[in-house]
Amino acid sequence: MIPELANFILILSMSLFFGTSLLGIYARKIESARIIIKPLFTNANLLLLASFALLIYLAVTDNFSVKYIASHSNSSLPVFYKISSIWSAHEGSMFLWIVLLGSWSLLFVRNNYKTDLYITDVLIILSSILFLFTAFLIFTSNPLDRVLPLSPIDGADINPILQDPGLAIHPPMLYMGYVGFVIPFAAALANLTSSSTHAWEKSVKRWTLAAWAFLTAGIGLGSAWAYYELGWGGYWFWDPVENIALLPWLCGTALVHAMAVSSKTSNLKAWVTFLAMLVFILSLFGAFIVRSGIIDSVHAFASDPTRGLYLLSLIAGISLFSFALFIFKGFNYQKKVMLFGSKESFISLNNILLMTAIFSVFLGVLYPLIYETILGPKISVGPPFYNTIFAPMVLIAGLFIGSSIDSQWQRPFRSIKLLKLAYCLVLIAIILAFLYFFLGISFSAIEGMSFIAGSFILITYTLSIFNTDRKRRIANIGSFVSHLGFGLLLIGIPLNSNLSYEETVAVVINEPKQTERNTIILNNIYEAEGPNFSSIIAEVEVNPGTNAVLLMPEKRRYANRGQVTSETAIKSSFLRDIYINLGELNDQDQWILRLQSNYFISLIWGGIMIMLLGILVFLRKIKHAAD
């Protein structure tokens, strides 16, 4: 009975979203009707949340009469994974996506107390989007469908590689970023349709930053999960779905910087409107790619073509409407002169680089699909393409970011500052020479570009601390911290790539194995039982010549699916991670171990966390200014 109740509530929520859209159109002309829209929209979202809560209850109580739960959960799972199993496949993850979309929308609407035409148009847009996606869920991907007349006794279990806390948190974080961009999207469209003079960019700035922060955290968590769980020892593989997540992040980066220009100088008004539409459309495009079944990826949800066609039609309709409206109404902004060397000019140049990066990634994702459709053979676009494209852009962007630290709004660049920038480049040359001649580190061209860009940002930003204009220097501490984190990330990537190494060894118990750089001893192998799996655990001692470390990698076999996974053991320090993966037992009774030493991976994770810290500081500043 509960599944039917949850389904009824979901249908009622969809109906209320549709009703809110219609009433909103009516309220555009009848001002007295506007007071009803917000309560109606609120109730629709509360019903949506209630339906999702019932689905969680059904999963926790092992109600295998629900087809989705029977296919993706199991009674032996811990409660935490029973809950996370809800977003482990297409139907449930789409439900979560819509719930988060509604929650973002509701929070924004509840924080805007006005009932003017602008807010009415925002509500119409948000309600329409929620109606369309809720309809998609109900009619093509309903996670509340029953298995009747006979229900399975137990569930098929969640995919073992998803039974990890990191991946349980990663998708909700990522979705919060994706759907959060609906706020600037709706606000930009509403500003065009209502012909309002409303400063919509300021009203959505913190919402845009929050969405960008969630997306950054979601991508970072996904990267960390791939690093320690999949056993690859890497953090980014230019997988198509990783690239899809990168598209709205790049566009969101351009948007938040363009918003700063718009609010400070009234420049780039039309550009901000365009980016606000594009960033959400790219998020929708990601939903289509992941759920259409047209790509092969560890991240992709298998799906039938009908769903993909519906999503494609839906996204195409939203995109055509948005861009048509922008073409007819979006260029009527007053343009102001932008001085070369001013802060806004540097931001504009970096926006051009970001758009070039977006186009490059978009082409890398779509070209193999187009080629396969027309000519037949499958091709792939991998790391060499992306690294070659991104390295020069990262270098140029880093030089722009470092050069802009002392620039001012609507003021030309003073030529005396070129001397300071030259000093920075000379210092970087000295650092590179030291690394090469004294430490034997020589970067490839691609690695060198990233290292130079990151070093330039860190040096120029550090020197700015000693700037005599102290008041101006600390005016935007959040941006300052975020750019330092980005510089640290750019330095960590080439150091990790250049210094890390891998060794594969075959060992027997209690016999030391000497490799070129380490002494490895397999002390013991034993079995253990988990809640829904059995394990083989190895005790491995690794001595790199300093302090020996004990690591315990394992292999797990999950009872229900019979699937075997490897659980990597990692010993982390600032300098490096010692990373061991347990392989198979060969016919000489030797266990295969894969050992990696990943240097300066801490700079990559630290850079991401510092970037997030800067965003949080900036968000707090905006909130205080609003209060």
C-alpha cells in the first residue's frame, strides 16, 4: 500500500507543479493571483519530498515488492547502503536529482518575499521545469513500480563498487551542483521575459557560488573515490562522464567571474545572461549523456533509447526557448568601455579561455559519437587530446590570474607592474633550474606549463600580501584563497605525474622481496567475513628505505552477485601516498601485489579543499552584505 501512496503523492506533486505554471501565467496579468503561487509551489515540493521519503522507508524496510529496490538493494546491506542504493541506478538517481532541483527552487523562492512580475516569472520557469522532469520520472522511469503478483524474497544487491561512503556522498553533492544552476537560469530568463530592471545577478550571486561549490566538492569526491576505490591509482582519466561534469564546472567558473564584472562595472550584462542559461543547459546535457546509454563508462547508467530520446527532446526544447528569448531580448544592455589591463579585462580574457575549454571538451565528448553514427567504427578521444588542449590554456590563464592580482576595476594596467611580473618569471626559472640540476626533475612541456602557471599564481598572490595597499588587498579574501588553492592544484598535478611510479611484484609469505626502490614483505594472508561479503586480507610491510609501513589490502567477494572487488590500502603523508593493490595467486603460489608511490597527491586534494574554503569565505561575505 505504501508504494501506491508514494506514487499517488508523486503524481499529485506533478499536477501541482503544472497548476503552478498555469496559475503563474494567469497571475502575470492579474496581480492579486500572485499571492497564491508561492504556497502552491511550496506544497508541490513538500509532496515531492514526502514521496522520496517514502521510497527511502521502503528501501530501509526491504520492501522487495518495489521493482527498483528488488533490483538494487538487499536485506544484508547496512542501512547506510540501503539508503544510498536509491541513487545507485537510473530511476532512483533521477528521483534524487528532481528532489534536489525542487529543494533548491523552494529555498530560493522562500528567500524572496516579493510578489512582483519578476518573481512570478521565476516561479513559472521553475514549476515548468519541475513538471517536465517529474512527468519524465513517472511515465518513463518510475522507481515506485511494483513487482506483481509475486515479489522476490530478497534483493539483487547494490553494485559492490558503489558500497563505499565516498560514492554514497559523491552523487548527491554532484547533483546539488548540477541542479543549483537552475536558479541563475530561471532568474536570467525571468529578467528577459519580465523586461525587469531588477538586479537579478546580485539576487542569485550567492546561489550560483553555492552551486559551484557543491559541484567542485562533488567532482573532488568523485576523483578521490576513483583514486582509492577503483584501484587505478589515479584521480582523473578524462572519462566521458568526468568530462560531462567538467563542462558545467568550467561554465560556472566563467559565470561567477563574469558576475563580479557585471556587479562592479555594469559590463558583460548580456554575457552573464548567456552564461546563466548555458551552465544549466550543460547540466541537463550531462543528464542526457549519462542516462541515454550512448556512452560506455563506469559512471553511466544503462538506459533504453526511449528515455534518452525523451530527455534529448526536453533539453532541446528548453535550450531553443532560452536562446531564442536571449537573441530577441538579451542584447539590449548598455555597453561600457573596458580598459585594457583593468581587472575586468583580465576576467574577460579568462572567460574566453574557459569557453574555448568548454568547446574542446564538448567536441571531445561528441565527436566519437558522431563519427560512430556516420561511419560505424568506434573511436575514442583520450588524455593526449585533452592534455594537449588544456596545457596551453592553463598556462595562459595562470598568467592572467597572477597578473590581475594588482589590477583594479576600471583602471588601466600600470607598466611599472610589468617589472614585478618579470621578477616572478625569473624566480620561476630559478626554481625550475634548481629542480632540474639538484633534484633531477625535468618536466615535459605539458607538465611544465601547469607548473609555471601554478607557481606564477602562488608567487604573485604571496607577494601581494606585502602590498602597502592593505585595505584593498584584503577586500576579497575569499577570491584570494580560492586562487591560491587553484595554484596549488596546478603545481601538484605535474609533480604527481612526474615523480610517481609503479611496481608489480610476486611474493610469497614471509619472504622479503627487494625491488628497485622498496623492500616488500608479505607477513600474512587471512580470511574475514563482512556484512554481505567475504574477504581475503593481506598484511604487507613496505620499507622504502626510511620507515617501514604496514598496509592491509584486501579482495572481497560479494555473496549475492558473486562479484570480486579489490580494496586498496593507502598510507598517506604530505610527500607521498604508498598505495598497494592485492592481485591474484599465481600458479607458483605467489601473490601479485601492485605498489604505487604517488608523490604530492596531497597538493591536489589540498588545492581543492582550499578552493572550497575560499568559496565558503566569499559566500559568508555576500551573506553579511545582504543582511
